[in-house]
Amino acid sequence: MATTPQEQWKENLNLHLLCRDCKEDPPNLVEEFSSGDMVCGTCGLVLGDRIVDTRSEWRTFSNDDQGSDDPSRVGDGPNPLLNGSQLQTTIAFSDSANGRSRDLHRAQNKSTHDKSTKTLLAAYKELGTFCDGLHLPTNVSNTTKLLFKKVHDANAFRGKSQETVIAGCIFIACRQHKVPRTFREIFALTRVSKAEIGRIFKQLEKFFAAENLAAKTKVEKTGGQMLEEGAYNTTQSTDPTMLCERYCSQLGLKFAFITLSKEIAVKTDKVGSLAGRSPLSIAAACIYMASHLLGEPKTPKEISNVAGVSDGTIRNAYKLIYPKREDLIDPKWLENGKGDLKALPTT
């Protein structure tokens, strides 16, 4: 195919710096950051000055230190999850002969000791361990830390143990980011009773809602408008469809089972067959129906192991949706032998 004249010739707008004496192409250029000059490496002619040093601002000496330390001239940025300016000088500890460095290190630690920061760091460490145990993403862990810091700064819930407050913050953060966890799962990890988690959850919801309302009122008085990102949204009840996706993955079921069980869970809410039932029971019953319909049946016992409800509860919930099976199951799942209504158990 013939090319057009525009495609044959194109203007090169790139700038090339060449030495006017050597005229080498490509040029042999050397950047001397100490003097800020651009020099020709062949003849030594200075071709430019005031070159900006784009390298790292600090130097590390990790290879020279015996203790594998890495002192840097520039420290970390401020952590919004900690209190104070966090701009301070740290005196290194050294076992010198006169012991003066050790004394200075101790004196400096006493002068900069912040009990509040120490408490927060200990709580964040415990909180991070719990989030890792539940396989929660980083954004959920960070939100939990932020919620806990709000409670800590307000000196609220003094009569509650730190572990109880952390459990409640984890439960709320999971709902905020659409990765809900049940009371039973948090209880198994934190050892805080399900009843206590439920109580602290309701109290924390009221506390965060009141704090958000006060902050919003304060901003509006100054003529501003509070951003949605900084506002606290009251959590809703756990959606059974979210539980269906996680439980099906734990059972090793394919994507088709996840899609079908979620569709059944949505329709049960419209039909009202399982009104008042726990989201765990609804999700388990929908997975039980979907697995039998698509020819890879799971027993109530297998589902109960991942859902955390008894197999009797799953059977009772299934009995309530079985009479509505034709309304709950879309005909597309029965086409071309995908599913069979006759394969559904009667009990």
C-alpha cells in the first residue's frame, strides 16, 4: 500500500545537545551535579550550567554500618494516625567508653516520651494482627485505625476494654468497605463475645454519627461544605449477596453458582419468603438451592462449616423458599440443560 507524503516525511521536534567543537553524535555528555554543569566528556567543554540535580535528596550508608542500620538525612512524612507534630531529633544509642551517648539517649527518650502515641502504636499493632487474621485488605485496616483514633482522642468508652473497641471498629470498617464479616468471625479471632460486639457496635454507630453531625454543623457555620469522603456513613445491614460470593469461593464453587445464588438472594427479598431471617441463613439457603440446581450439590453440613449457622437452620430456611422456586429461578438457568428443577431436594 502506497504511503502518503505526510507519512513519508515528519518533522523531528526533539532537541539534541551537541558539542560545537567535537560534534559527536550521539554526544558524550557528563552531568557534574557538584558544580551544576553539563560537560562534554571528550573535550571538556562546558555546554550548560545550573543543572538541576534530580537524584535522591538523601544518602544512605547501609553498607558502612555494622548494625545494618540505614540512617537517612530525610525522615518519613508525618503519620496522620498519630498525634503531635512528629518532628523531633533522635539521639542514637552507642556503647561508648564514657557512657555519655547512652545517658543522652535516655534523657532524650524521657523528654519526648508521649504516652498517648505509645498507646496508639500498641493498639495499631494489635489491630493489624486481627485484620491479617481475617484476611482484610489494607484500606479496611486503615479505616479501622482511623475509627479507633477518633474514639481514643475523644476519651470515649473508658469502661470498655481496648480489645472490645477494636472489635467494634473492625466490624464497622468491614461494612463501610463492603467486605462484611459476621459477629461469629470476629468473636473467633478477638475472643470478644458476640453480644458484646453487638452492643459496642450500636454504641460506636451513635458516637460516630453524632461526631459527624457536629463536624458538619461546624463547617456549615463557616459557609463551607463537608466533603463526602470525610463524612461518616451509617452502615446498613449486611447484604446476603456479599456473603454468597465469599461462601461460594470458600466452597470451591464456580462463578455460575455465585451469580445464581446472588440472584436468588435478591429475589427472596422481593418475594418476602425469608423476611426477618439472618443474612447468613439467607445466603446459606440460596447457595444450597443453587448448588443442587446446577448439578454440584453441597450438603447443609458443608455449607454450615463456612457460613457459621447450623445445618438445621439452613434446612428450615430452604423449606421457606422451596415453594417459590419457580419465581426465584430465572428460566435462563434451565435452558439447554444447565439446571433442573427436579434436582432440588424437597426438604
